[in-house]
Amino acid sequence: MKKEQINKQVKVAMYGCGKMSQYLMRYVIEKNGAIVSAFDINPEIIGKDISEIIGHDFKKTKVIVKDANELEKEFKKERPDICLVATMSLLKDNQILVKLAELGINAITTCEEAFFPWNSNPFLAYDIDGKAVESGCTICASGYQDVFWANLIDILAGSSQSIKMIEGKSSYNVEDYGIALAQAHGVGLTLKEFDEQIAIVDKISDEKRKELIKKGDFLPSYMWNVNGWLCSRLNLKVKKQDQKCVPEICEEDMFSSTLKMTIKKGLVKGMRAIVTTETSEGVTIISECIGKVYTKDEFDSNEWTVKGEPNTTIVVNRPSTVELTCASVVNRINDVINAQEGFITTDYLPPICFQPELFIIDEDGCSCGCEEVVEESCDDFTTEQIIPKSINETKETNETKKSTEVKEKNETKASEKHVCTCEKCQGKK
């Protein structure tokens, strides 16, 4: 049985029209996607054609940035296939994900905590997951870490006979990302303010940390969630995890174009966050991210070493972190649209790959691009592939009744797996 058309143009909404969106929207359009709506809370941005955000003399699109409060009304006029969310770094500050899950709108966010929230804010993550399953959509997070702190390391580990330790270190310029990220790194704070507002979470007991996580008040550094992702992907059980945030101090006055202020000598220009994870399997993961306002001679870097048999190091000098972040998000669009319902972190998605264009698989259609109508099967497809398994004590103890109900709903949905019979797909098996 054939269908007349398999691939449909993807309709994309943009929520948060700051620095990252200029790349996200342009990349979507260049891959034949359609930006159908855009939203922000900044009155200086609301009312602009998105071409003004994208820049580079981009031609007028007639898509006007609307007030974020108009999102639901606009979605009733034209429902997007997916919404890209580029706002804040913490999951609790991204209540838009709850709303999108309730509305049944697929979403990908650049929110760093959402990359693997199960070890830092599991209750909110499960709430979003339950709503997404109920409404039939997928919520996910991607970005630079999806490739350079996660899947790349997974591949390196896959070439190792044994692993004793994984060490990673990555730096980026906070000026490239916007106000929210700069503030999350303590830019402009005094040392006392940094200690009270950011480093305070490092100076608590394990029990206190669990309590904060349970309440959704824990402040994870980016690598906190990355280490959780790595342990999940590598089937490692977390025994203990700690983080330490160290301020980077201005040695001379420097101007922050993002915060539109001069950072005086002696104030904080960013921070280093070091996360150490010990596992039951004897593998230790130590990852460090350095985010600060750069001097003119500094540049981004990314270096990871897998120590074991053999020792392997990979170094990426001068990565274009912003562009790589946005390209990773856009290249994940097809995966998310065609994924199972729920809050699906990328450790349960295929490794990210280049997508020459965005497309939607027509109902019962095959992702290979053929016009074969696929059959349904439940062979070798379990709930474990939908809901991330418990990987540490925190997640196990915090799992709620709602998450159990979510799993039961997913178990029913897990019986639906598409199996294409075309020669191209059968040749892959």
C-alpha cells in the first residue's frame, strides 16, 4: 500500500527570541522548515518581524514576535508541529514546558538542566512527562552538550575495553548566550554574593541536597546533569555525586555587552563548575565547565579523556559553541517529532546525526523516505525505552505515584512499534 506523500514541511514555533534564536530560526528555515510563530516577554523584541532578529539582511517573513501570553491563542490559529524553547537554564524557570506538554505540542529546549533532569528536579520532570504522555507529545532538551559532552563521550567509551575514569573540561564565553546564562554564572557579583547565591549549594550535606532536589530547589551546574546522562547511557549506577563552583575573578575592569555593564576589578566574571561522580562499577567521572566573560585572547575549548585500556583523549579547539548548540537542536527536530510521547531525554534517543532537511513522517509512514506503509509490532520494545530507568538512589526514592501511572500508560503505548518492509530498511537489519 502506498501513500501519495510522506514528508511534510515542519511548522516550528520559537519561544524566546534572544541571541540563540537568530541561529535557531535561520537554521530551521534553511532546512526547509517554516517558522509559523514567535514569542518573547521583552517589549523591545515584541512586534518585530523575525527577520530583524535573524539579521544578515534576512528577507521579511511576516512572522511577528508576539507577547508570550498570546501563545495559546496563536496556537489555536496555527498549531505548530514543534516549539523551540530558548530561555532559562533551570527547569523550574521553564514553566512553558509544562504548558506545551498540556497543549500537546512537541518541544525541544536549550535548557541545560532539562538535558537530564532526573537527578536534579525529578518531580517536575515527571510532572511534565505525565502531561506529555497524556496529551501525546514529546518534550526534550538538546544543544552543545548533546554532542560534545555526551554522545561524543559515549562513542569514545564504546571503543574502550575497560574504563577507570572519564575526565572532561569545556569552556565557553557567557557573552554569546544572553542575560540568563551570564547571571547563572554569577557575572557581576561580589565574592560574598557569589558564595551566598551560587556556591552555597556546594556546602551542604548529602541529605540536605536530596531534600533540595525533592523540593525542586537544587541549583545544578551544567555538568551535574551531563554526568547523570553519561551514567545512564553507559549503564553505570551512581553511588555519590558532588559539585564545586569556583568563581573566576576580574583582574581588570572589563565590559559585558550582554549585561550592559562594566565588571569592576575584583568582581566575578564567571565560574568554573567541577562535578565528580563515583559509580558502583568503579568508574569515576570528573567533568568541568568554565563559563565566563572572555578577554580578547581567550577562546572556547573542549577536551575529554577516557582513562582505561586504552587511554583516549579528544580535543576540540575553538569550537563555535553557539552555532553548534543551535545546529544540534535543529538536527534533533526530526527525532523528537517522531519519538514516543513523554519527557524523553536524549540518552533514550538515537545518536544525533545531520539532517539535510526537516520533515514529518506521515501517519504510518517510514522515516527512510519510502512510501511504504509500515506494520505494527511489539517485538523487543519495552517501557524501559520510553521512561529512563532509575540510575541512582535519589531518583529511586523520589519516584512518585504519578510516575508509576505514567509508566503504566506508556506500557500500553509501548506495544506500537513501526516496522517498515521496504528493501532499504530491511537491508539495515
